[in-house]
Amino acid sequence: MLIACIVPCNEGERARLTEALAPQDEVLWFENSRMLENSPALHRIEAVVGEPPVDLIFAMPALRFVQMTWAGVNIYAGRPFPAGVEVANASGAFGKAIAEYVVGGVLALYRNLFSYRAQMINGEWAPIREERTLENERVLILGMGDLGCEIARKLKAFDAQITGVRRTAGSKPPVFDNAYTIEALDTLLPRADLVIGALPGTPATEGLLSKQRLLSMKKSAVVVNVGRGTLVQADTLAEVMNTGHLAGALLDVTDPEPLPAEHPLRRIGRAMITPHISGQSWGAIEQTRQRIIAICGDNLGRMSRGEPIRNRVDLSQGY
């Protein structure tokens, strides 16, 4: 099997990626998809590690498998795709890092750390009397996959009450106190102190947190989104928060993304927005990067041996 890796790997990562392969397998190393596009071996490539553009995928007649280094598959979902080409994502690599981001951001909002930093810069010294902790908070997590479970596990350590919502019925992971399907959302939202979006971007999740649903939440509730920005429209969230509703928002993803520089959501002091960095795929977090390498190596070995791959994506569903 001829494999093309289009993400930059150091020597150690190359060794880890190839150790699960059969002796006859060969990996060609590229820094990006443009380099692959110009390769004379393009027509012989059977598997790709990375995220090649769809037009490049169509240009590889021998291709059978794309192993993504991302969890989200929006670049391929709902688009024409060659028959017979399987896609797997790197779900399972990002949950721990993103969960830490959620805990850090929520605690900073709850304990007014962003406001205190502004005070520090302005030379002020004024205790803020209103603050809260995670103890006994009613947390509603939208999404009970790897990401949702990792967030639940971290927040459970703070003695929060954790309820999960999933798209289809299934067994309840032990880390959740309660679990429901999406049909119960309108009943659950008004009870929650903290609502966390950890869902993939699909037509079914687009706009799930509508204006009506945001207004049904407690005025003191905090909204977090680390799944996909389409869960809640930025214009809608800004409109609701500008009425004084909701105590805070922590957003690592937005719709649109990036959020325009003059967007009103940026001017709301109770909101914290970051540039989609909570779980950088090929970024600065070494542990995440090593988990991605392990997933890619395992699936390449499975493909080589003719075994079922893990994390297979149904592009028609978007996850």
C-alpha cells in the first residue's frame, strides 16, 4: 500500500506512524497537499493522512482511504465524494485538551478573572462581590461522544451535576448523572446553570440553540460552545445577551468564523471568544498530537491488514 502523509511530521512521529505497517507498505512524506498534487506518484496513492481537497481526492484513481487529523469532517460532508473511498477522523484525540479549556474558561468567568485582569491593567483594586463555583451547578452537555464525556469527567471532579443530551438513545456513560435524547432539550434547558455545546456540525444541529431556546434558559445561565459554531448564531446570541439575558458565554467556535472584527458579540463584556484553539489538531499540544499519530497509525495498519477501520465517518450524516 502506498500512503501519502500531507501533514509535517518529525522523525519520531514518522517512526510511530509507520511501525504498525506491513513491510511492503511505503509512506511518502509531504508538507502539504500542494506538494502531493505535484507528485508523480499521485495516481498510485492508496491512502492519505491529512485533509486533501476534494478535487485532489478525485485526482487519485487508486485512493481507498483518507485518515483525517481532525475530528470535524465539514470539509467533506454533504459534498460529492468518490465511491469506494473510506474516511476516518481523529475523534478521541482532542477531548482531554478541550475539556481543560472548558474548565479553565468557565472558572475564569465564574470567578471574574477576566474582569480582574482588566482591573490589573487599569491599575484598579475592587473586589467583585458576585461570583459562583461549579459545586452543585446543573450542567447540561449537548453531545455525549468522546468530547462530551471528557468534559463531563472533568466537571464531575468539581461536584457538578452532569446531564447529557445525545441525538439517539443509548446507554448512559457512568460519568453522567442523567442522559436524554435531543427531544428533551426544551425541558432541560430552563433547569441548567451551564450549557455546553459539544456536537458536530450537521443540518440537525444547526441553530439548535435558537433565540427562543436561549431565552428559555435562566438569566444567570452560561453558554459554552466547543463543538461547531453553527449550534448558535452569533447574531442571535449577541441580541439575547444585549438584553441582559445570560450571565456569560465562552465560545471557541462561532458562526460566522472568524467572527467579524466589528461584530457586537465582541463588545459584550460577559463573552469570551477564542479563535478555534481549544483542541488544535496539529498545533502546540504535544499530547494531542501524539494521540492523533496513534489513531492514524492504528488505522493505516488496519487498512493494510484488511481489517475494519476505526472512527469511520458517514459523510451523509456528517460524523
